[in-house]
Amino acid sequence: MGKSMKWLSAALVILAVLLGTALAGDVPPQEILDWMKNESNMYTSEYEDYISFDLPDGSQQSYFIVDGGFSMYGFTKEQGGAWKYTSSGMAMEYHQVTQLVRHDDTQLRADGRTYPDDLGFDILCTSPRTVLSYHYDGEYFSVCGWTDPAKYEGTVIVRGTALEYYPAGSTTPEAVVDAGENLRTWTFDFDRHPATPEDAKALASIARDKVENLFPGYTMRYYSVYNHGDWADATYSRIADGCLHFKTVTYNAYCDEENKIAGQFDIVPVPLSASLLKRLETEPFETLISPYPGDDRFLTDDAIDTTRLPVEGEILVADPQSRAIIFLTKDAAENRYVQVFTLNEQGEYVLSAKTDALPKDTYLDMWHRVDGEVSFQWHQQRGQAGYRQLADGDWYLNWVMIEDEEGSFYFGPYYFGIVPEATWGGIGSGSQKIVVGSFKSYELDGADLISLPVSWETAIDALDSEGWAVVNNPDPADRLHLRVKPDRSGASLGKFYNGTPVQIIGQKGDWSQVRIGLDGLTGWMMTEYLAMGKEASSVYAAFPQKVYRDEYYEGNYAYDDKTMRNKISLTGSYQVVGVVEEDGVRLYILLTNLGETGYVPQEWMFDGNG
């Protein structure tokens, strides 16, 4: 054998030894491989590594990496039984796994201690020194630590519910942060682990024990953490003057506001019946009143004091919100209605809206509802509709979805009319026409669900276009000035693109006084550059497609006017309808489907990646 062949042979031996020590070395049983090939749609290649454990209760548990190192599957075999698939998913999101390495009881950790046994493993990734460690805790293989030098120069050890942060080369933690009941949420996704002590402290600031007693006189009834611990929702209650008071709060660990409160609202106080108040003295709150999102609040038939809140008929569902209390009721003839009550300045409950008789199988979709909305479903969910409460307190149709033998029809009316077969936020320049007008019959008061539109034709026919127009420049590249007075010398409040919907509120010579949105943006436009009424539907919108840059995306923030003094958060879908300049800063003017207007510096937005 020549020298080159001897060298190659020796190199292969060394490589084999290295591979043997790097991989876990276990061989998956054929029944697991058969399952992967026959049952798993994700299994497209041979496995990269596999590891198996004999557990104290006589069962076995195994894991192996497939699909180029981006997926990990788990299997369990009970004593005397067969292997069963138990878990799958990303082992370490955005980190390609290369090896599974078994723990042993001589292996030193960052704190100078060793593992108690070999019932654990490290997941090694292609990223240098990136490791995620799992160890058996008597019930599960749970995260017990990690090293991710791209985010923290050191090692994190999970001990109980605490995270210990060890700087590189130190056996003493620089910080210990208790995750409490949120531990599994914090460590669910490796890419979103609290990488630094500062991250962990931020998450801990919205833990249950930190926010449970923030509101004197209130008792926390519900708490849920989500999005890897970044967010939490909580509901608090108190009983005062015979009324139920609910406070709903959303916390964000990285919010700059006091106590990390990202949003909160209080419901309209609900007068409770004497019998319910009596039962609350001795029975658990949660058995009588539900604090959970998506539930009907009241779990008894006689919850409401109808002498103070004169709702008529049998109450099927009660939905207290921040500005109204909504009831689904049934009369003696089995007819169903929605009744909406508000609280006036004198503290009296006033019926502010009542529907016509609804289909007899109508119910309220409480699971998907949000404050300020009411959603109906009927005909076994083939008919669905949602109404939204506007700033003036009135309720208007927000969307309709009808299914029949020919398919489904989805329709979303906006404050200015409709965008057939499209959405307000999805209009591209020159690609869509807008049909403007008012839906006089689409208020919740007197609503008849059966008469709602079932096609674009019936939706357009229901529009009253009187008093509406859209901007219509002969050259779509031009923009039309909105001026403070009916004269070309008047200061400009902005220049607006073709398709911008406006309400005509006055006329003077060659000028029309118009309102854009519902926030008070009014001025004068030249009438010859407006398409009125039905003619408006022939104008193609020329809105530029802009999206927020990543650093400004959270919250859809904008300013409430061009002076940029007050920042607001837009809740509806938006279009860029105009531009204006103030003190040398060029601003986009945004208009939402709800009639909100906002001003955004052009540097906040770009054309997007689509």
C-alpha cells in the first residue's frame, strides 16, 4: 500500500472516531423509522442523529433529528408496549442542529456542579457554541439551560423555576431571575428565550405576582401570559353598590408605560340581582361569573337586576363592554333580539339599540369578539355578521359573510362605502375602484340580518351616494390640494391622491367644502376635480402602497395632525391618501377604513418587500 493510501486510511479512521464520539450513537428501532416514512409528511431524508433513554418507570423515550437538522421528533415506549409518536417541531428555531450529546454524571456545568444522572442531552447547533440542554425532571425532559453566545457571553442554567445567568468563565451567577409559573412559556421557543438578565427581568415584571395587586379594591380573576412571556392579559373584578365592575388589562414586558400596561378598559358596571349578590357571599366567584375571555359572563339565569337595567325577555347571553352592555334575549314567542344598553350621565341604564327579530338559531360569537364589537352567527354559521361601535357611540355593520350552494360572499362596508372584491388596506395604485356612499340601513338599531347583502350587486344597490365624492385628477400622478379657504391662495392642508373619499358638506362657487375621515379634517377642494355620487365608481385609486418599517411597525403609530405633537395608534386598516409638509418634514396622510386620520413621517414607511 502506498503512502498516500496509508494516509487516507488513517484519516478515515480518525474521522470515524470523531463521528462516533460526536453523535449520540443510538440506533432507532425499525418501527419508528417505519412510522416516520409512512405517517409523517415532514420526514424527507435520513435522520441526522438519534438518542434514547431508559426511564426509572420502565418506559423509554427517544428523540431524533431529521430534515437537515431543522426538525426534532419524540417517541415514547411504555413498559411492555409499542413505540408511540409523542412530539414534533423545531428543535432550536433558526438554528440548524448537528448533534445530540448525552449527559453524564461527571459533566461539569457552568456552576461547577455535575448532572445527577445521564437522563438528559445537549442539542448542539451549527452556530458556534450554541447549545440547548434538556434533562429529565421525573415527568418530562425539560429545558435545563442553554448557551447562545450571539446574545449572551455566558451560560444560562434553569434551576427549579429560576434562571441563573453565569458570565463566561465564572461559576457565580451575575443574576438570578424567578420565572415562576411562566417558566415553560419563557423557554418554549429557543429563539425567544430571555437571552440576558435584562430580558428575564423584563418578563418577570409582568408575572402574576407583580401585577396581581396593582388595583386596590379589585381581585384578579384571570391571568394568562403569551408570546413567549412578552405579553399577559389579566381580568380584575370588584362588587360595589350592587354592581359588578370588571377591569381588563394587557401588559407588555417591554412597554415604557407605568406598570407595563399596554392597554386597559373598564366595563360598564352591571347591576346584579339580589339572589346573585347573596350567593357570591358564600359560593366561589368563578362558579357564578366567568372571568375568562370568550365566555358568557354570567353562569346563572337570574344574574341581572332588571329593576335597574330594564332588559326585556329571557337573557341568553350578556356581554358587558366598555361603553355598552349587550344582551341576546328571547321572548315568549321564541323570537331572538339583541338589546344594547348604555349608562347616561344620570347613572340610568338606557336602551340605545335593539335589532329586529333575528333568525331563531342566532347566537353571539363570544370567542372571537373584542370590545366595541358584536358578532352574530345564524343558520348553522352559514350566516355571520359583525357590528362595530364608532366613536359617536352608534353601532354600524362592520362585515358580513354569507355561505350558500354557490360559495361564500364576504362584504366589509366602510364608513365611506365599499371596495368591491378587495379590502381598503389592499388597494394598489390604478388597480381598484371605490364605491362611495352611506349605508343608512346598516345600523344595529333595527337591524334585520336576513336583509343583509348577499352579493356585491346588492351591496352597491344599498348605498346612498348623495353627498359623497372621490378625488379625480385628470392625471392620476397629480394630487389635489385641500385648502383652508375656497381660493388657490389658501394654505394647503395636504395634497390628495385619486380615489380619496370625501363627504361634501358645502359649496361656494367653483369650490366644494369637504370632510376627509371622521376626525375633523375639513377644507376646500376644487369641484371640477371631484367625481360625485355614482360617477365616483369609475375612478381608479392612485394610492401608493406603503408599509411601516420594522422599527415603527408595532402599534401602527401616527400623529393626530401635521404638527406632530400627539401620537396615536391607528386601529383600522390604512391607506396613504395624501401628503403634506410641515416645518420641512414631509408627511404621509393616512386614512383608515374606520375614518381615522393620521400623519406619518415619510421616513417611517417604505414600499415593502411584496
